[in-house]
Amino acid sequence: MSEASQRKRLEEARQRIEELEEALDQAARATCEDRYHMVFENAPGGMAIITEGGRILLSNAEAKRFLGLSGEGDEHNAEDFYVDVEDRNRLLAMIRENRHIRNFPVLMHRADGTSMWASLSARSIDYGGEPANLISFTDITEHRRALRRLELDEIRFERLYALSEMTQHSEKEILDFALEAITEVTGSEIGYIYRISDDQTELILHAWSESVMTQCDIENVPNVYQVCETGLWGEPIRKGKPVITNDYANLDGKKGCPEGHIPVRNHLGVPVFDESRVVFLAGVGNKPEDYTEDDVRHMELIMNGTWRIIQRRRSREELAAAHAELEEKVRRRTNRLQQVNRELAGLNLKLMTKDQEREQARMELLRYQRIIETNPDLISLIDSEYRYVIVNESYTHIFGLKREAIVGQPVGILFGSEAFEEQFRPAIDRALGGETLTEATWLPLPDAGKRYMSITYQPVRVQGDGHDYVSFEARDMTDLKRSEEDLKAIAERLDLATDAAHLGIWEWDLRTDDLLWDHKMFDLYKAEPRPSKELFDFWRSCVHPDDLAATEQKLARSIETKEPLYLEFRIVRSDGATRHIRLEGLVQVDDKGMPTRLIGISMDVTEQRKMEDELRTLASTDPLTGASNRRQFMSRLSEEFERCKRYNTSLVLLSLDIDHFKRINDTFGHPAGDDVLKELVALCKSTLRTTDLFGRVGGEEFQAALTQTRIGAGENTAERLRRRVARCEVKTHGQVITFTISIGVTALAPDDKSIEGLLKRADDALYQAKRNGRNRVMVL
């Protein structure tokens, strides 16, 4: 064979080899693509290739089933399947940062509108020369529902516990709390509570949830409805059981909503019973998912607990009223018994007097002359001729005359004719006319000078004697008069002193219950003067109801022990003002040591108390947010730390900080930053329990101590707070600000000797949360 032929055959062989290699390469590529397609199509989870614009380039069978797509011809954008489009935006942002996303939880809804939770994994790829994202889906709906049930059980427990502590609150506050609780535990957008009339015919509105009232455009919403005229929402009363409606749009026989009413997707109504009578109707609506028997159970537990709290509160009020009424009855009966005892004592005295009258009359005849004779007063009997008929020994002693020199002489012989005509004669004439009169005057007496005398003229008629006489009795009151003038001067000075010091003086007679007040006491109570018998009851009516029991107890204690009385209490005056009164008193006793009266002073110390309260508030409260300041929080945390160590109880400490707070101040200004701080404090207080401690410990740094709480529950509380903050919008100065927080969580450890270790762990956890991307909770 020639060389040319060999070269030709060699060239043909090479060409054939190249063709076979190309065919083999194509076959290999086809086989590889088939395998990739087989793996993609039969993957256990949903997989899809989606452009950044949201166009679905390719999806496997599990993805079509997961998203509810019927075939390749479905025209859907990926945004259609996200309940919150912001979730997709966050996912795309992370992919653009070249991050391989794993297990990103998202709430989605299928093409038919049903909701489900998906765990997404994603990364960017090049698909046929076009940039796209490879997304894999895993259905975690049941897992999320289980977590939600656990969260709702915890929330329900917290709400029921909080309800059990609300017995001191008003019914409105209790029902407002219950309305918020049933809306939260069912995950509903709207909620309401109605009272039911006693005859079960009327629904009386307590309140709708705030989210409803901001969306409702109905004018003049009625407060009262007739049960017979209500539609779907009245069915629980008519049927006497909870009613669930999950497809309101297709419900047969519905009456529909009035114009302006918020659209209703689904609804759950629950009646609250007191034995066989319905007392409340509670309802919720527009839950993202269907209502279930779990929602019924949650609502019944909260509303039944609410009714029991209201019943307990009403019973306590009725018991207090009955106790007060019983005390009043006992007081009136005691007063009546005391009055009857006094009347019986008087009657016994009268009977004894009548029995002794004869003996006394006989003895009086014997003693009369001696009494008159030994009396230091001037006693005489004067006839109608103005002459002395009888005089006692005081006359003879004072005037230095014998009795015979005075009897039968005119009155003027002793006191002078001028005094007789101007003073004695007119008074004797009036007494002879049947009038008894007493007058006081200065009289000149031998050796004693002028004396202030109290003179009584008494008409006397002797049976069997046709003459008229006048009994003349003159008592020396000079010393008393001078003492009275001295006391008057002292009293005037005392009035000036008490007025200047704003002191009221009072005296309480424990034997008669008479209470005496000076004019300053009536000024303190802004009251008109009233009889002493009524003053004690009036005083009790003025004392603030919350202070009355303790005040009366201390009052009784002072009387029992005879110790000085020091009281401070509040009063409610007739003008409606509440004032703080300080009372000091002394107990006086008789010769047997029995308390007879209380005397004391009262003063108004309201302004002093207000100043003290303001100083305490300034010393313990952050002036911007109203939260406890660092010193107050650390003091209370130290006390709680010692209590937990002593009784071996649990404690969780949260340390939280606003993310990028300086950026907020720099972008929106410091006033807006202050509003963000205030909103954060409000969210924290509404999320935490009343028994928890909370305070501002730095510029944008806060701490909370959760008492009687384990680390798991503490982490859940922190996560719930973080989510609420992330959803919050602060509207201030014409702008809307959103912000996030990072939270460090730690629990009290057995080897903690002081709070320093606890505080350091919480701060370390917070710094880890900051380093790991912020807007997260870290546990250490």
C-alpha cells in the first residue's frame, strides 16, 4: 500500500475518532443532565430556581405540591407566596451578600390561599447564563404550630397568673386585660367583650380591641344590642356553647356586616357562664389560620378565670360593705345600750331619792341653819320693806357687826344709800315681782376694799305667811374674775399661736363620745360647725376609706395602752380634695386609771408629703422614660438576689440594648431618639410581669430581672420582646422610625456569690448578640 493511501486512511481514522469522541461527549453530557434532572425532580423537599425578579424558572414536583401549583403553565411570581413580602426582601439581601442561607423560617401561603410555614435554604446560581437563586423548601408547619401551641400555653399561663393578681383592680381594668389576652393567645386581629343583661336579652358593650376601632368606619356604634337581632356573633348565646366560623365569606344565612365594618374572614365566639346564666360574650376574629378547639380552650380558660376574679372582687366588696354595715349597727346598738344604762341609772337614782326624801327633809331642816351659818357667801332674807329679816354669820364677820345690829335694818345701812337706790332696789323689786336674777358687780366692803361679787335675787314665798320676801346671796368672785381675765388673755395668745402654726385643737370625751373642735379644726376639714355629738361620725366619714381601719386601730390601741397618740392619715374634704393630716394626742385618766378623754392637735402635712414623694420619685426614677434608674434597679436587684439565694428560688437577668442607637440620633435627632427610648420602655413594661424588675442602667441600655423564672421561660420572654420591638413603629416629628434590640440572657447560678457575676454574664451575652449580627437573643 502506498504512502499516500496510508496517510489518507490515517486521516479518515482520526476524523472518525473525533466524531466518536464528540458523540461520546454528547452522550455523557446527556446522561449527566438526565441524572441531574432526575435528582432535582425526585428530591425529598421542594426545589425551585427563581430569578431575583421573582419569576419561577423551574420547580420540581414537591415544590409544585408545596406551593399548590397545578402545572408548568401556572404564571405566579414568588412574591405571591410570601405572607410578608419583607421576608423575601430580607432573604434576597442575605443572598446578595453571598451568604449560603440555611433553615430560614418564613410564613407563606399556597396558591389556594392556605397558610403554611416553610424552612428555606438558598444560594445564588447561574442558570443558562441568567443569574438566579436556587431555593429549597421544607414544610415545618406542624413544627411551628407545635411551637406556637407551647408559646400560647406559656402566654395563657402568664395571663392567668396576672389575672389572679388583679383582685385589687377595677372590673374595667380586668376586662381590658382579658380582651388583650384572648386576642393574643388566639393570634387574632380583632376581639371584643360584651356583658349580658340579667334577663339574657341584651348585649352591653364593654370594649372592642383597639385595632378594630382604628379600622372601623361605622358612625355611632351602638353600645346595646338585642340578642334576638344579632347575627353570627350572637349564636354562642342562643346555642349556649362556643361557635367557630372559619369561612365567613361562604357562610349560609349570614346577615352580613354594616357598611364601614372591618371585613371578617373567620370568627370564634365563646359564652361565659355563671352556673346556667350567660354573663359575658367574648369573641375574636381574623386569625391568619383556622380557629380550632385549642383556641376555644384558651379563650374559655382566660374568660372563666376572668369571671372568677370579678366574682371574687365583687364578693370582697360586698363583704366589706356588710362588715361596715355590721360595725355601724354594733356602734348604734352600743350607743343605745349606753343611753339605756344612763336612763336606768337615773331612774334608780330617782327611786332612791324618793325613798330618802322624808329622811332627807328632816335632816335638811336640821342642817339648813348650819349650812347658811357656815357658808362664806353673804346670805340674807329681805322683806318687801327692803329690811333684813335673816342674815348669816358672814354678814357679822365681814361688816364687824352683831346680828342684832343688822336684822330689821334697811339694806342701805350696809352698802350705802346710793348703791341701794341704783343697784339693789331695782333688783329686789324685780325679785318681789317673781323674777329670779343673777348679776355680777364690784361692791365696796369694809377692810376688804372693792370685791367682785356675784349676787342672786330669788323670790321667796312662805306657806301660811302673807308677806313676800327676797333671798339675797352674794358670792365673792374676785379671784375667779381675775383668773378669768388671765385665762382670757392666755386663750387669746393661744389662738394667735395655733392660727399662726395652722394647728387645730380637739378634745374627745370617752365617757359621752362628745367631740369638741376649735375653729381651726373646722378650717382643716373645710366644714361648718356642728354639734359635738355628731362630730365623731363626721370625722370618720372624712377619713379616706383605705386609711380608716388602720387609723381606728391605732386610736383604740392608744386608749388601751394610755400611750401618747401619733397618727397620720388622709381625709377627703367636702370640696373633693384629699389632704394628709397629722394627729397627736394625750390620754387623760381618772383616779382609778381609767381613760376619760383624749386631747390633742391636728395639722395639715399635705405639702410636706408631696415634697417627700417627689424627692423619692426623683431619687429612684429615670426622668426621661419613667423606668427605675440605675441606683434603684441595682438596689432592688441586690435584694432579690439575696432573697433567691436564701430561699433557693430561680432568677433570670436580661441585658438589652438598642441596635445602632447613635445612628437614630444622628439621622432623626435626639428628640426622636428620646421618643424611641420611651416607646421601648412602654413595650418592656407591657411585656414583663408586674413582679419583674426593670430599669434603665445606661444611655440606651436596660436590664430586667424575671423573678421565679427558669432560663427557658426567660429566653422565650426575651424573644417575644425582641419580636414586638422589631414590629414597632415610632411615629415622631413627622417621621416613622423602626428599630431593633439585642438581648443577653443569663440565670442565677448556685455558685454566684454576688450580683457582679450575674451582671457580667448578662453583658457578655449581650455583646455576643451584638457581634453575631444584632436583633437577636443570646443565652449564656
